[in-house]
Amino acid sequence: MASGPGTTCDVLIFSASYGAGHYQVSNALATAIKQQRPDWNVEICDFLNYINPFFRQTLLFGYRQVIKHFSTGYKWFYEATRHLPPDSGWQRMLNRMGGQKLLKAIYNHSPSIIVCTFPYPAGVFSYLKSRGYINTPLVTVITDVAFHSQWIHPYVDAYILAADVVAKYLKRKGIPSSRLYVTGLPLRQEFMSPCHNPSIWERYGLKRDFFTLLMMGGGCGLLSDTEYICESLAKLDLPIQVIAVTGTNYALAKRLKDISQHSRIPLCVLGYVDNVAELMEISDLLLTKAGGVTVFEALAKKLPMLIYKPLPGHERSNARFLLRYKVAIQVDDEDEVVKTIVNCVNNPLMLKSMAQAMESISKPFASREAANIIVQMAENYRDSSQQPKLFIS
């Protein structure tokens, strides 16, 4: 869905290559919009390509290292910036990152609407609107059940939200109800209805009558203590099998494959996959760290969750949301993880209760609803008497 420089487009979506979640939401939205308006040009851009290359590499490297090795530092940063007002010095600095290049992108593409699935570009476009450089409608998609000031900007015209609790928080922050749309988190099409192929069991060497545990740590495979947990599970004498999705963490995949050679239970190790919906459908329990996209994908498939060591900030907010609705269990000790898994194997009614509780918060058609809102706003903008304001200073 990418186009060359100077190509006009109807919808311009800005994401960022921090993990896989922001891009998955962007792609889900783009697909849903194209289904409604096949002749529209929808483009997804990486915000990080519009900032200084050195700063870009520093941000990416720093983020990954902090997440892996210094979660306390991430927690400190998250909490320190959580309630900053939009006019704070820090926010004003962020709102100017890549401003000239982004403004030029809007000039080149002349979109009827701008959609942001990452907070920083939303801040930049809000600033450009405040200065009168553009008047294009601006939509922000908040990708977690989280409350952070960097998502909130005065010139955002609409917020696409994952849950009612986020809307309540934004209302307390002074955002009018007319700008808030609780659709759920936009997901790929395969999460709207059953999709797995019966051959999947044979394809991965799995047993249909065994309890199936799915382990996922996001696109980078960053679930804590995965190796230790698999070693412990490999010693069990129970009708259980494990699917471990390691994403781009190739070193972890190799170590888990070594464990699978002497495991007493079936241990299927997969790298980066594009059939998560299928894997969730055939699983009984998901062990994960509470990333926003993964959480809402599991809710769409009514897959109970075991949350282990969620990251400070957005993931802990997601975990609290799940625990509030009793659709997940959270543990913070690797031995407790194994005990809880064994308990789930022996108590299927507990998982059934969790799956039933998901009915009230599962929103598998979020992409369609969010696309409706975006398309309507874009068409209203086109039909209005306003002419696009685009200035390059």
C-alpha cells in the first residue's frame, strides 16, 4: 500500500517500527478502509523515517535494550512523562520532531485524513494544525488500555479507543465525548471469524486431544524466562503440548529447539508467524506479557490468558484491565507460571469461565467500525467548503 513521493492518497497512516503492534493495527485499518472504498489510495508511513537518522537509531536501540535489560528505567520514564501537560517543554520538543519533513509529506500526498497509531506523529500534526499549516482531519488510535499524556493532543479530531475505561480517562482530561469512539483495537480480518485449517494439527505435529499452551512475547520474542519455563514444562508427564512463538528472537528459537529434543511433551518452536489467529483458535491458554495487540487478538478468539511479568506502563495497564474482567491470571514468578499451567490443565472449568467472561469486552469487528469512522470523516472533509491549507515555511 506504499506509493512513491508526490503520489496523492486518500488516507495517510503514520505508525512506527517500535515492535510489531503499531504496524499490525495500521495494516488492519488500511485493509478495512480499502474494503469499504476499493478505489481509495491508503498509505502507511513509518514516523521514524522522518526524524534525524542518528536519533532514529538511538531511539530504536535504546528502546530494545531498556525493554530487555532495564525495565525499571522504562518504568521511571513512563511514569515521569505520564501526566505532562501538552504545553510542557518536553512535549513541545517532541511536537517538533520531523515537523518539516512531515509537513512536506502532507503537501506531497494531500490526504483527506491523517491517522496516527503512534503518539509522537499525532503530537507533531496537532502542532502543525495549531499553527495553521494544515487543516486535515486528524485521528489517533490508542493501541493499549493505557493512560499516557503523549497520546493526548488538543487538535486531534477523533480518538479510536480499545475500551470504555480509556474513554472515561480522556473525558476527565477534558476531551469532549464527541471525539471519542470506543471500537476496540483494530485487528486483522482473520480475527473476525473462525479461520484455522484442519490440517494445522498435522502441519505442526500436534495432538488434537492434548491441552495446548501458546507462548508469545511479541514480535521480538521478549517474554521473560521463556527458556526456564519450557525446561520445566518439558519434564511434565501430562497431556499438554506447547507452541512457542519467538518472533525475530532467533537465539531464543535455537535454545528452545534444543530443549524440544529431550522434552517429554510436544514442544513446537516457531519464529515470526503470520497465522496467529489460527494458532489462537487451536490453543487452550495463552502465556504472554500483555502487549496491546496480542491481548485484543486473544479476546477476539476467546482465548484465556496467563500474564507473566508485563512491562511497566502500558502492559501493566493492559493486565489490570484483563484482571478486572476476570479473563486472565497474572503471575510474577517462573515457578508459579508452571504451577498455574498445570492447574489450568487439571481445571478446564476455570478456563471456560474466563472465556465466557470475554464476551463483554471482545471486539472482533473493531477494524470495520474504526474504518467506518475514518471514511466518514474523510468524506465529510472533502464535501465541506474548506479548502486544504498546506504551507511549507
